Amino acid sequence: MQGMETAYVGNDVSSTEASTTVGTEVIKAVAQKYQTNNQIGKANIEIEDFGTIENVTGDATVTVSTTDFEIIGTITFKGGNLLWGEIEPNVPAVLDRVELSPTTLDIEQGGSGAVEVKCYNSSNNLIPTRKLRNLVITKKNGSDNITVTQIGTNKASITVNEIEDIGEKAIAITTTANNTSIDTEIIINVIQKEAIVGQFVEYNVGYTDISTNASDEPNSFEFSPLNGWRILELPEQTKQSDESYKTTTVSGTTYYVKIISTGIPGGLYYSTAETNNGWWDNDTSLNKKIRVANGLSTPSKFETIVFNRNTVAEAYNDDYKNQGYYTQIKHYTDSTTGKIVSETITNSQTAEYLFKLDGIAAEVDTLTLDELNAALNNSNSASNVESRNANSTDSLNSTNDSRGLFYLYELGNTYKYSTDTKNCYYWLATPASSGKLSLAYVRGNSLSLTANTSCQGLRPVVALSSNVYIKKNNTTGRWEIKNVIN
């Protein structure tokens, strides 16, 4: 077998490095030259008068693995003769610039995002990842609550701790490859985590709000199981590994998952006259406002309050002192559609019968000022358990309660609330800070501590049983109550 082989890699490959064997041995010689001298370029292999290679025509691609890189070459045959071959070795490229894609990233508190690293040479050409030896991506500096973890060859995951403050955060990322390190900055725009407290949860009690109409006539708006209840309280002990929440007992203390009515399904004619007051605290040495507040916040007491189907005008009657009233309440059997009604209640019933569903609710009472403050803070900060001081809130508005959890005007015209009527008023199971008779109540957009004889709304708080759990349905986006499977 005769022929002449010449390999050019900046300098000629000596005859001892070349071989009389076509292809592989020549490429090995070229590879050795590159590996030794770390040169960058192309190797041209010219073979003349080599003779006929039977049954070989067209282009052939040869790949040779070496210690540190690959060589990919194309060898061309014509009429069975090797005419020309070009080999471009995959030698390490020199980094000149690193670019992150994207350069800014929006990440929710407790969430994560991905960034891609792109490396360029001095000619501003993108360097293929196959030419990047030992590519490593690390965080250089920035908030301790933001971490950078390499995933794959040239990508990194950026994770934001849920306690990180919202706003733009600069993070420096170091990219190291081919014995060169380059720092690049990315801006992480930390977005407030969507609060779970305040989101709607399906509960099979529907009702017509007592206060969404300016007159005393029953209004036509109904809350269904799909929009009639919202998440109020989720102690951290209730969180499960699958992102569900369940009432849980730890060391003898029960931590309840609690929900609250979206609107105002019932009201109470609170009177200082001791009529129909069997639900008050039994300790007569206490001020009346404390006895009443304790009764409203004690499930075994609150659940015994009788609710009559009355308008506000009808309820404001001596016969109904210290009793409740409602417009219409329905119990459903299918919260998914919100249309299958098992019972429309039209007679006098206790709070237990109206709001405490068997097997789902453990107990029912009414909203306290402490619960309002804690939930208001949690719905704004996306925290579940951090609470405020009991009397820290003295006003409600679109700024401190933009989701309308307690500032019901924020729910808008869809719910027929307006600011020019005596609606959105409801009692709190908390005594006023002064006086012997007054209870606290929400008065539209503020907290009032002066009322002692009046008809105001009530917003039931339902503590769920440990037989059920709540979990978000990622398909519908709704939180649902599910039975625990034993």
C-alpha cells in the first residue's frame, strides 16, 4: 500500500507520528500533536496515489476519543480513492466572556427558577459546551437566602427562601471552565409568595348574605360552596409532606385548620338584657362584655345560639334578644358543582346545625380580634402562623387588606357590597378595650369598640376535623376538603 500523508497542525507532523494506515492512525497523530501543544486549528490530511479502496464512496465521519477531548473529522472518498480529509479537534477554548440567560429572573418567595450559562471567546463567538472543560457554576455573593445549584452541564437552579424580602436582589455567579473563572451578575426579583390564608376553600354550606342589600329585604346574592368560605388559619403543625393541611394534635395540643365565611351568613341581636343568654359565659362575676365575648369564642357555647330566619328589622325585636338571624342557608352534597342541594333551611336552628357539617367540622365559633390580626398579617406576608398584637389593627382598607378578607368592600360589586349602607358590619368575639358592656366589631373599614345593643353580622369560624384535610387542586386552582383515607 503506497501513498503520501501530510498532516498540518501549525507545524508538520513528523513522519514517525504519521502512519501508513489511512484515517484512524493519522488522526491519532494529529490528536497527539494537539494534546501536547494545546494548539487550536485544523489538521489537513492529503493522500496522493494511495490506491483503490474497494466499495467506499461518498463522505465518511470519523470520531476519535482522546484523554481530554474529541476529534471530529470528515474524510471524503471518490471512486474508491481517499481524496481529502479535514479534522477539527475539540480542544479547550479560551473563555473571554460569560453571559447569563436570562439576566433577570422573577422568583416567588419559597420558589425557584433556572438560568443558563453561555460562554464566548475573544471573537465573541459562542463556545460549544463540548469545548468547555470542567464547567462549574457557583454563587459568589448575594443574599444568604438565595442559593445557586448547578443542574446539568451549563444550567443552574436559583432558589429563594420563603423568608427572603421582596424586591430586586443582585446575585454574583462564578462560571469556571478551561482554567478560567468569570463573574457575572443576575438580578433576582423576589415576588411575594401567594398567601394560602385568604384563599377560597370548598365547604358545603351556602348562604345568602344578610348585609349585601341596602334595604331590609332579602337580597338575591348567594354564596355557594365554591366561594362562600376562605382559609383563615393554618398553624405550621398542620402542614403535611404533600403540601396538604390537616388538624393535628402534638403533645396534647390540637392545632386546627380553620376556615371563615367569605361574607356574612348570619347576624346577632346582642342585648345587655339577660334574655336568651344561655350561651353567655356562666361566670356572673365577669363584666357582661367578657361573658358575651367568651360565649361567642367558645364553640360549646356559640353552637347553641338559635338563629331565626329574619330580616334585620324583624330580628331587632325584644323576642329575639341575644339570638341570631339569617336570610337563607343551604346545605349541599356536591361542592364541585355547587348546585346539588340537600336542604334549604327556612326555620329556626342552632349555629351547630347551620354551620357545623358532620364528619368535616370539629367545632364552630365566631371571629376574634386576635384571629383577625393574625390572618390579616398572614394574608399579606404569605406566612401561616406569625401573628400581630391583639389590638394592633384599628382600620381596614385596600392597602392592609387588599384581598378583602375582612375589608369586605374590597370584594367589589360582584358581591354587592357598597360603602353607603350599613353592610359589612359584624361582631368580633372580643370585648371592647373600655366600658363594661361593649363588644368589638368591624364597621365597614374600621374597628369599633362601642356597640353594646345592636344587630350586627356574624362570621362563623369553622375548625375542621382531623378526619379531613385541605389541599389545592392544581387543575382547578381551588382548595378542596378531602376525607382522610385510613
